[in-house]
Amino acid sequence: MRLALVRCARVRTREALNHALPATDSGRDCLGSLCIRFLDAVRRGHIQTGETIMFDSMRDAEQTGLGFPVPLSEKYRPKKIADFIGLEKTRKVLGAFAQRPTSSAWLFVGASGVGKSSLALALASEIEAEFHHIPSQKCTAQTIDDTVRLCWYLPRKANGFHLVLVDEADRMSSAAQLALLSKLDSTDPPPSTIFIFTANQADGLENRFLSRCRKLEFSNYGMRESLAAFLAKVWYSETGSEQGPDFARIAKESTNNVRDALMTLEVELLAR
Ligand SMILES: Nc1ncnc2c1ncn2[C@@H]1O[C@H](COP(=O)(O)OP(=O)(O)O)[C@@H](O)[C@H]1O
Ligand SMILES: [Mg+2]
């Protein structure tokens, strides 16, 4: 969600920024904090008004000098399909798909924190698609209509695609599923659009909906060793030291949930 918000932080004028600030600045809110730093940069003349700035991620925002500490899961979120740990078959399928993308719908099913949303983002970036995000709990018939309208009318690069990511699709209403049916087959599809739905499980999704999606399982089975090695790498780049906590144990205790494991590592870094 935060990622999508930052991606959408297209700020054209100082007035727009001033307008955005009160709405988003809660003091704890990262986007609010980004706005403050952004305003500051505009004031100091580092960014010209009228310029359009689009961040791909919190890390990009940090690299512009507007930085603030970002969670490890953001900082080390893989940008390329090949860089994900585990998920061999999934990477292979999506890597091949990225070479020759077509309008299609995908269902990414698997445990939390194993890279479903991040892989959708990486795919969008590799095929340079125009990215749209429908966060969890926001997938209503209305949101779908609004997003599909954008896919019809928003300009895209020549031969480019729109990629619509719908998170936690297993929570969407049946009205939303019905609204999607004709968009996912040849009846009323938006042009050059790839839909990716993520879900912890496919139960609760209608058969008519499921039969329109290519299903990809995200299994974290057998990922423990590569996760432990990944944690050691993160630890080394954060501390410059090879001595650290028991990475294999952190991987085990997180039941191979990469996000959880990185959270634990954050605590270990603070306890150092
Ligand atoms: N397979 C993976 N390889 C590397 N990092 C991962 C992987 N899976 C998850 N992560 C990390 O965990 C974070 C959360 O992943 P996310 O894509 O949101 O999981 P999901 O959508 O499956 O719940 C990512 O930002 C990334 O840092
Ligand atoms: Mg997700």
C-alpha cells in the first residue's frame, strides 16, 4: 500500500504539494514524511516546480536525498524476477512470460511474506508496464470499474502493458468477482492489460473467476537455507560484519516468511 502511494506521488506543483501535505502528514506516515522532505527540497531549489517525480520504491526515494530509514523488507525488496530467493518454478514461468507478455490474468497463491506482491512489481518493472494497485480490502466493483477505465484511457508506451495488481483477492466481494468476469475474458477486456491477483488461498473465489486465471503457487517449502543465506547477506551489508545472530534459526522461526524474518533481523540489528 505504502509502495503504491509513493509510486503515485506525482507532484506537479508546489500548490499540489501544499494541498497533499495536510491530508497525508500524520507524523508517522511515510508518505507524509516524504512530502515534508519533498517540500523542503522544493524550497531549497533542489527540485523545480512543474517537475514530475515518480518513485519506484522507498529506496529510490531515499536515493534522491529525501531519505528516511526504511524497513529492511523495503530496502532489500528484489527488483528483478531473477533476484528472488526460492520460488524456482514461479521465477521460471514469470521470467519466460516477461520475455513475451500477453494480456492475461494470474492468481498468485501462497503464504504471506513470500514475495507475491513484490514479484508482481518486479514483473511490472521488467516489462515496463503502467502499474495500478488495488490494495487489500479495496477491491470493490467500483474500484475495478475505475481502474479498468484508467487502462482504457491512460496512455502507455508503444506496445506497452498495464499491470493491475489486486492484493488479497480472496477477500474481494462476489460483486467484485462478477464485475471482473467479462474483463478477464474476451467479452470486455481492457487493452493490453495483465491482471495479477494475490491470495493466501483460493478458497472462497468463484469457479468462474478461477477458470479465467493462470494459477501460480508460491511455496516457501525448502527455502530455509536460501533464506538464512539471504539474512546473512543483509546482515553483512548493514553491519560490515560476518558475525551475527543464528540466521538459520531466524529463518526457521519465521516459517520461511521472508518479511517476518527481516523484521526479526531488524530487532537484532537494534540489539547489537
Ligand atoms: N522470495 C523472496 N525473495 C526475496 N525477498 C522476499 C521474498 N519474498 C518476500 N521477500 C521480502 O519480503 C517482503 C514482503 O514480500 P511481499 O511481496 O509483500 O509478500 P506477499 O505479497 O507474499 O505477502 C518484500 O518486500 C521482500 O523484501
Ligand atoms: Mg502481498
